[in-house]
Amino acid sequence: MSFVGEARRVFEIEASAILGLKEKVDKRFDLAIETLFKCQGKVIVTGMGKSGQIARKIASTFASTGTPALFVHPAESSHGDMGVLSSGDVVVALSYRGETDELKDLIAYVKRKGVPLISMTGNSDSTLAKASDVHLDVSVQEEACPLGLAPTASTTAALAMGDALAVSLLTRRGFKPEDFAEYHPGGSLGRKLLTRVVDLMHSGKGLPLVAPTATMKEVISQMTSREVRGVCGVVDPQGALLGVITDGDIRRRLDKSHNPLNDLAQDIMGKNPKVVDKNELAERALFLMEQFAIQTLFVIDQSSSQPTKPVGLLHLQDILKARIR
């Protein structure tokens, strides 16, 4: 027995329910966005039963896109949770029929306090719709449930309307990827957009640095005794970075010099080394390493009084361990 046909029927009904919202969106939607944008407090999202589950998700989406929001259970609000509401808040209430008993106390409370009320219902003549400052129509022609009992297409439509509110609101706020990352520091986007070079670089005694007149013995000693091996920076007396020596430079020198141990750092260093600012995103440092096929970058502080002095060293492995990509 196959249920492929049944699954397709459900998809068609729920897709139709969402597409049907396009014709219902009008100036009331703009008013809802402005009401949410001007909110000085938090957005309280509420609903009972399946509407409550959708309300929880909408509140979560608001919160993750820069709008302080939380879900309040309408039944619990009548037993003390009403205390989370303040005059600067906005309430978004979900009820398909708009006659949910558990919402009545909450509706009465917000009207007394003058708290703006936005509702999503499938009945514009309902108690909730009429009590609202802004009513959003989320009515559907039919539920996907063959018995017409379980909320299916109606909850899908409410969820889509909630997403439309959240996305429109973040656009209204000028919300950026960096802002999103602030609310998702544990995710890959958060690591990519929040991790800076200074968070990963080696500094202090871990820096392998020598003078231009340093012997190859000194250079090799620095390259093997520091936290990051296989690289050494060459600096002038004021500490400015003049060049970089890598183990590759030494290997290439062995093919050209009869006695490479007599060479000085200034003889084999690579000039005009690639550097990165300590406040640059680690993602940018990774881009530079890939672009120039290098594994290390000396770090500078362009805002300091010595903008060419190395303050750190970043290795490709540091970025990979941080799971920037």
C-alpha cells in the first residue's frame, strides 16, 4: 500500500494555502511591520494548542533576527505570567477561529494597558480579530487533514505569515549577516563572521623574529623553537617587518649557496611579505592564504603608532581548528 498520492495531496493543499496568503497581504501588513518596528520593549507571541506551537517558532524567529521576543502560554498568563507584559511591548496572538477562551483574559489585559495587539486568525469577524489593532488574515480553503479536524494547512499558513513578518521586519531594521551571527555564535555562520585574527593569532614570546643581520643558525633556531614553526620574520631596529623567511626559502637557498650557513637573514628573506590586520575577520585571512598559496601570515595593528610592527602570527592550522569554514 502506497501513500505517495496522499503525501502529494497534502503538499498541494498546504502549498495552495501559503500561496493564497499573497492576495490577503495588504496595508494591514505594513501597519503590523511598523507596529513591531516601533516596539520599545519586547514582542510577546501567544497561542493555544497547535497555534501555540507555531507561536513559539515565530517568537524564536523574531528573537534570532534582532527583535526581542518570547512566547507566553495564554492559559499560564492568567495565573501570573501576565507580569511579563509591559507598556512598551507588542502582543502577537494566534488563533485560527479567533475565539480561544484562554486568550480572553490576555486580550482584556492588553486593551486595559494600551498594549498594541496584532492578531492572526482565519475569521475576521472573531472576537480576537475585532479586538486587535492589526488583524492579519490567515484563512485557508481547506485543511490537509482528510477529516478536516487536525490543524494542518491553517498552521502552515500561520507559520508562513510569521516568517513574512520576521523577514520584513529584519529588512526594515537593516539587519545584516553580522547581526545574525551575533545571535548565532555557536553556528558556522557565527564563527565565520565573529572570529577575528586577534582571537586566533600567536603573540608575545611565540613570535619568531630576527634582525636583518641574524645568521642562518639564529634564523633556524627561531623557526624551530617557537609556537609556529617553519617561518621567521625579519624586523628592523624599530620593529618594523622587512621580510619573511620560510623553510621553503632555506631549501631553495641550499641549491644556490655554497655555504648557506654563512648567509644572513637579509640575504634570503622574501620582501614585501603578506600581512593581515589583527582586527580583520579570520575568514579574510584564510582568503589571503588561499589566494597566495601560503600557510602563515604575520599580523599587524594598523591602528597603532607602529602599524608595520608584527604583533602576532597566524597559521592556516589555527583557522582550520577554529572551524571557520
